[in-house]
Amino acid sequence: MSSIEETIKSLFSNKEDTKSIVFEWENGAAVIKTVGVNGLEDVKSALDSTKVQLPIFAVQSIDKDESVETQRTYFVQLPFVGENVKPLRRRDLGVLRNSINSTIDNLKAGHIHVTMEITNVDEIRVEELEKRLLTACGSHKPKGFKW
């Protein structure tokens, strides 16, 4: 099993501390730029305006009633083409995305609940992500999310 496969499995496993992975496309192959334990916080600090990147991170939903607390994990993908990426390199996003999504599917590791394409860190709005996550939750709408 490759390091990418192992890292993806650790992200989708509730037994591991991994909460985010940022992938890049380098010399015709997907590579891991960073692996983090702080989810969205780590993703924001890893984004590079000169790169094509594919961050995936975990978000914990919190649903507390009087006697029961339920937590579910949802996964967000933020396909990123930095503002300073040369036009010919922008096409790498599709190849990178297909490569990583195919690996996730082949491993049967889990699935991505929300995807939002961005070109800079300021476009990451928690309110928008929460709205999309609530839609993805279906009938299991939580009372909040732990970022």
C-alpha cells in the first residue's frame, strides 16, 4: 500500500488523529504536501497561491439532546487553483482530483460529503461550508459542527 493510500485510510478512520491532507500534482503524480491534526486550520495554512492543490479535511458534527450526544464525521474537499498558477498548470486540478477520488473509491475508505472549489484562502467561509454540510447530512441534521 502506498503512502497516499495509507494516509487516506488514516483520514477516513475514526481511530487516527489525522484530520486533513493536502495533495499537490508534481511531475505527473499526486504527492502529499501536508498531513494535519487540526482540520480546516491546517488546510488554510498549507494553501499556496502558486500551486494546484486538493485539500480534504474532516469535520465533526455535534448533536446533543438531553441524554444523548451523537457525533458523525463528514469530509470536505476544497479543489484549489491558486491565483498565481500559470494557465497551463490549471488543468492539473482535474487529473489530481481524479487520481485522489479514484484512490478513495478503490479503498472504499469513505466518501466526500461536500466539495467547494476555491482560488484563495479568503473564499473558505465556514458559514457556506456549514450550509452545504447540513444539506449533505440529510435527515441527520446536527445542531453544530466542530471545526
